[in-house]
Amino acid sequence: DTGVSQDPRHKITKRGQNVTFRCDPISEHNRLYWYRQTLGQGPEFLTYFQNEAQLEKSRLLSDRFSAERPKGSFSTLEIQRTEQGDSAMYLCASSLRRSVDVTQETQYFGPGTRLLVL
Amino acid sequence: DAKTTQPPSMDCAEGRAANLPCNHSTISGNEYVYWYRQIHSQGPQYIIHGLKNNETNEMASLIITEDRKSSTLILPHATLSDTAVYYCIVRVGRLDFGNEKLTFGTGTRLTIIP
């Protein structure tokens, strides 16, 4: 178990540029989540996948954001035309859903990608 | 999911027990109490969860009041590496559409003092 990994760990970009982040979940985890965290706040849910299907998107996920998990393994989160308000830590988590019992599912988080938009 | 209230910050001396309170007065009968923590520059880490009975694992103990309106996370012998933001989350026990996500508040910033 190598844990959830995210790449890059840090990204500085200029306003208006596109950025893409990658998340590699724990092997065999069928669920993958994206969260965003701004300074002094707890993480906020953005979207999640079960295998390759994107099942829920938050209202926070504007049209400039798109997430994919093409083969049900790694996922990418792309932000187009970045704005200064997009500056945040982007966290990925994965879990193995075995049943509808929430106590059987633990979300394991990666270290995050810290984005700074200048 | 029910809303939780936590103190914004707490200090605890190294080696002493750290007791972190959480108020969840609107919790429903099918909602669990979860605790996560986030060490600086890392992603959140699961600690423990419970429904109504007290729970203990290798990291911590969770004490839930009989009326389930509040709970306390106990770190029995705090170390410097326990310095982190601790989040108390209430979560419906059944995973259905819309319930899969974790809803974090602002948490309690716990500082362990040498």
C-alpha cells in the first residue's frame, strides 16, 4: 500500500492559464474524490468517481473545472482559464466501497496539490 | 448531515491527555460521529468513528454522550506529532447518492506544547 499520490505537489501559474493535476489512488480502490481547501478552512467536496463514472459534482465545480478518471484508476482535474480565486490546496482521496454501510468505507487522502494563481 | 461545533483552538502539554470536544446537537439516530485530523501540509487522516458506544483504537478514544449530542476525542498521551487540526464530522450511516462526501467544518487547531 503506497498511499494516495498527487502530482504536482505545488503549482504556480498566471491568471488565464490552464492547469492539470493528477491523482493516483490506492490500488484497487474503486472510489476517488476531489476536494478543495482554502486557507483556514476545512476541505470542501468537489466531485467523486466510482470506477470511471463521475457520480456527483459540487456547485463549486464551475464550467472551468473538469475531472476525469478514464480507466477507473488515476484521475485528472483540469482548471481552464485560472483565476486568482482558484488558489487553494486540491486534495484527492480514495476509498474501497464494499457495501452501503458507511462504516465500511474509509477515505484515504493524498498530500494535495497547492495551486497559486498570480 | 448534522452540523458540528468545535472550539477553534486548544493547547495541551506533551504527555498529557488531549480532550477535544465536539457539539452535534442536531444529530440524527442514523448518523455516525467521525474524527479526522490534518497535520500541516498533509491531507486529512482518519482517526476514529462511533455511533453511540465509546470506541477506542490505537490512535485515540471516542466518548459519545448518552444523548449523542456531543462527543470528545481523547488522545491519551499527546506527543508533538499530534499537533494538527482535528475535524469532527457527522455522517449518515448508509451510503446513498449524495452522502458519500465528507463535510468538514473549520475544526480545532490542537497545539502540543513541549
